[in-house]
Amino acid sequence: MQTNGIIGLIILLADIFAIIKIAKSSESTLMKVLWIAVVLVLPIIGLIAWFLAGPGDKSLKI
């Protein structure tokens, strides 16, 4: 069993989940596009940044 493949699959599923949540959010279209671009270009870092700063009403936004 290849653990790298499993980790990659988990990251892919988490990124897809984040993109869906971003698309359904109430943010402006520009913010949605920026967050989706960050998650796509930087899959791990973008996902962590979105999780920490993106969902909910937090003051730190891109």
C-alpha cells in the first residue's frame, strides 16, 4: 500500500470540500475566486489558510 497515494487522495478530497464550501459561501464573487485560486495553486497551504481564515466570521481575510 502506498501511503503517498492515500495522503494525496485525502488532500484532494479536502481541497474539493473547501472549494465547494467556498463556492456556497456568502462572500463576494471576487473573494470566492481568490480563495479558490489559493486552494488550487497551493493545495496544502491554501487549505490550511482557508481553514484558519476563511470559514465563518473571522477578521483575517485575504
